[in-house]
Amino acid sequence: MQQKQTDSNITNTLPPLNKSRNFSVVSYFSGCGGLDLGIVGGFLYKDKEYSKLPFQILGAYDHDIKCIDTYKANIGDHAKKEDLSEADPSTMPAAEVLIGGFPCQDFSSCGPQGGLATIRGQMYKAMIRYMNHHKPKLVIGENVPHLAKMGGGSILETILTDFRDAGYRFEVWTMQAKDYGVPQGRVRLIFVGVREDLEGFPVMPTPTNEVNSIEWAIGDLINITDDSVPNQSQFFKANKAKKGNGQGDEANRADEPAYTIRANAKSRVHFHYKLERRLTVRECARIQTFPDSFVFAHSKTSSIMQIGNAVPPVLAHHVGTSIADYLQNIAERKDTRD
């Protein structure tokens, strides 16, 4: 679902950009940091460098201490364990950008589908409390595509109305990760909000048409059985379901993008395209576009949960590039007026 953009062409009419400053960011529901890594940039994935973007994360918050441990080990020590359902935004730094993949379990087609009737389903309001208090210039949210279908679209409209009532114009970008070079089929809703007093709007990233297969992503790992590549020795040895074709029991196809990497604590991780085993923790991380230098130090179950819940950093980098262009443009416009 892509809503009508507002004044997007402003980015095509402004003077050359001044890229000398960083924009401050606060991250809610940060998980292990996939969205954050992509927004900040400066990482290497499959021998391709994803450039450093002009963002500085002041604080990252999540309720799961294992996610916070992973974040600190790989991104930075600005992460903190926090129950965002009770958090007071006045105790957090004011930032120009708020990002957050608010909990999706009750909006997912694979989950309990409790929608807005559950505590988790109401967690997006934590972002609104921050917006009301600190008034960031821009807000980025992320969730699953099934949210748009629930209640005939009424749940999505409720969330958007609540976001807009905080004083923001919002669009929802429907983004298929495989259209942006991510080697898996993974559709996500990206919520983009701009404070009402600011002109223009970020432009939805144009698909790269660089479709990569699972073999492209993990083919070089096929003969590696130790942790010379971190987390490659870790995989679940569960057999296929005895009855029917249980979710997660499908085998990937070598020449196609992988099935969606899901946060699955029940060992139902998809099978390798060639080997008679499920995907390893590192293979799942590769498919999610985490660099090999990004290490997951917890159990297989915890690591798969962290990886499956994350936004693919490469997808996030495309979003971050668009956001950076917009913020640099309005900063340049202000400088020109002054």
C-alpha cells in the first residue's frame, strides 16, 4: 500500500546538498539493530560497501536484554534495556529522527492476530508519546504487511490517525525486500512521518531490480561447518513435521530468493537449498543482509529470534538514504533562506 506522496518533487529543485552534518536519531524497539545498522550505514555486505549515512543514534531502547547485548557488541553502547510501554520520553534524549519497528506479533498472519486489543498491539503509542514530547522532524516505523489487511484496513487507519494526530503527515510505503537486493522474499510496511511544519516529503526508494538468490547469498558457506565464519556451526537438527507440510519445513530453491526469515523459537527454520539440514544462524543472518562481522553470541533460539525480528540492514539503508536526502534538502533550504 503506497499512499499519495506530498510535494515529493521538492528534492529535485533544491541547491546542491551540504552533507557536513549528522542528524540525531532515537531508536525504539531496536531489537538487535538491523534497522539502526542500515540507517547509519558504513558496513560491508557481500563485498559491497553500504556508505556511511549522516545519522548519529543517541539512544536505542528494547525490552529484551539479549537484543541489547547483541546491539552493544555490534553497533554501540548507546543501547539500553527499557520497557517502552511505561517509558517516560522526558528521560530520553531529544532527536531529530525517531525510528522503530513496533511489535508485529499481533499483526502478523503467523501470529495470534490480536490486533489493537492486546498490549503489544498498542505499543506503537510509545512512539506517539515520544513524538508528542520531543517533536522530532521525522519518524520511521516498520511492521508486517498483514497489518494493512486486518479489519478491512481499519486497524491501519487507526494507527495512521493516531500518528497524524501528533502533528505529522504520514505515508505508508510497501516495500518488497527482494526488489532492493535482499536475497529473500520479505514484504514490509514502512511508516514515514514528517512534522507538519516542514515542507516536502521523502521519496520512496526506487527498486534496484537487483534480484539475488539464496545461493548467491550463502553458496560460499556450503562447505564451512565451523565458526571460521561466525555462527556457521549453529543450526537446528529438528526433522520435518510428520503430518502435512509445517510452516518452515519448506526447502529453499537455489536460484530464487529465500523464504522469509522469521522469528521462530520452535526450530521451524527453513531448509537449505541443497544440504539436508536447516539453515544455520549465519546463513539466516546473511539472508537478512547482516555483515559477517555482526556476531550473534546467544543460543540458536535467541539468535534466530533476533535475526528474524530484524529489518534487513540493506533494505533499511535504502530507506535511510531517502531520509538523509530529504533532511539534507530541507536543511539546505533553510540555510538558503537564512
